[in-house]
Amino acid sequence: MSSPPEGLPVYRVLTGPDDAAFCHRVSDALKMGYVLHGAPAVTFNGERVIVAQAVIWPAKVASSA
């Protein structure tokens, strides 16, 4: 597949509380074909830990052959 499914953008930042639901969202993006882009960012909002993870759709590299 040369572009993300369902009209999703090539670059996405997934954010949310650091819980199982967030981990499933990242895992689902990876299953679709996205790849991680950089390390996750983690912060504390005074009540809970919030995580952000960027994912990108891998670019197809044209062969010179």
C-alpha cells in the first residue's frame, strides 16, 4: 500500500494517558503499516502521565535499477 488506509495522514502524533488503551492505539497504527518516528514524549499534567508518540507512513524508495 503506497498511502495510509482510510484517508489517514502520512504523519500522526498519538497522544493520551499512559495506559493500555494508548499502547493499543500505537500497536494498531504499527499493524496498519506505520512506523515509529522518534522516541515517545512523556509528561505529567498534575494528575496523570501523558504520552505522545509520532508515527509515519514509510515512504517507498524508488529503485534506480
